[in-house]
Amino acid sequence: MSDIIFNPWSKQKEILKDKNRIIAAFASKRAGKTEVGAVKSIMYQENKVNYDHKSIDPFVGAIIAPTYQMLTRLSLKKFMLYAKPFIKEFNKAKSEITWHDGSLVYGLSADRPERIEGLKLHWVWVDEIFQVSEQLYLEARARTSDTKGHILLTGSLGVQYINPKQHWAYSHFKKGPVDGTSVYEWCTKDNPYFPQDEIESLKQQLDPVTFRAMFEIDCDTIPKNAVYHLFSNDNVIESYSYRAD
């Protein structure tokens, strides 16, 4: 597919074969989610599923990251690395890719949500989903609704400042996923290309909570930098009354 060889392992292969319209891939740090996100996006752009080739509207895909810096430094860069043989032209100023067949791929940042408005998209890849708003996800749904376009979401929980179960992605994809949606989860140690001895070293160096937050997928883990990290039911005071003397 490219000068850069991509050898997917089991979990990545499942995602590449998945035909559901919405796919959520939640993995910990250095677990290979961005790589599979980039390659899956290339498949969307090249295969053009559900596209009417007689349409006057061009086939358009979009890569979205939380900030412009993250887009150009990570998501878009990774996509272009694997997609090099398919790219006819790249407009760096607009973060716009012209595919070999004339179709388009836009690079967009979530901190400028107005750029996605008005676009008719055939696929969207949102990277680092836990750092973007629910509104952007809903906008992505709207932009792909009439094309029956695909939506791919990748992200890590990481050391968040919120309870993971309070994040909108948990409600949409863990608590009550809808039909036509796939959810994948895996840890850093599941990635066969990540040195296992490094995992053991990190486990020894980091406190257990930080290690779970960064290198495992555990929605019950509240990071230490959260203000309510030490909260438990033992701290709850019940049947309290106030008496003014």
C-alpha cells in the first residue's frame, strides 16, 4: 500500500475488516490506535463505499484532531505517511489533500469547529476523541448523515481531569452503543510491537493509578490529578443536620 509497511496485528485487523458505519477504538498510550486510524481512513478514501460516482458532489473525507498542532504533528502526518502513493497534491496552507482520482481529504481541528459546518462528508476520522467536545461528534454525525458516511473515533483515556464515566464518549459507546456501532478496547501490552520489558519498567516506576490511566483502559480509574481522586463512599456524611445556636 505504501513505502511504509503496515503489518496489522489481531485487534487492528478486526478494525480494518469492520464494515459498521461508526467505529470507536479506545486504546492506551502507544497501543497503535493512530496507525490503524490512518490506514482505515485510507481504505475509506480509496474504496468509496456508498458513493454515487454520478453525483455532482465530490467524495470528501476529513481528519479531525483536537488542535491544529496535533493535527499536523500527529494525525494528518501519520495519514500522509501511509497514503503517500495515493496523494496527487497537498495544500499545506489549507491542510487539504487531493487524492489521485480528484477526491478530497480535509484536515480540520476541533478548536475551529466552524470549518466542518456546511461540509458534505463521506467519512470522518476523529483522533484523540477524549479531548474533543460532544458537539463535534454530533456535527460529524450530521455531516455524514445523507451520505451514510463512516465515522472512525480513536482515543486514549490518559491522565484526564474528569471521571472517565462522565465523558460523553462513555455514554455513547460504552453505556448504550447504538446499532451499527463497533467498540474496540485494548491496552499497550496487547500491542506486540511495543517492548514488553518497557511495560514492566513503567509499571515499576509509576504509581498504580497513573499506570492504569496511561497504559491500560480502565474507566473506573480516576487519575490522581483529579480533585476527587481520594473520594469514596466512606467519606460521605449522611443524616447531617445543621443547628444554629
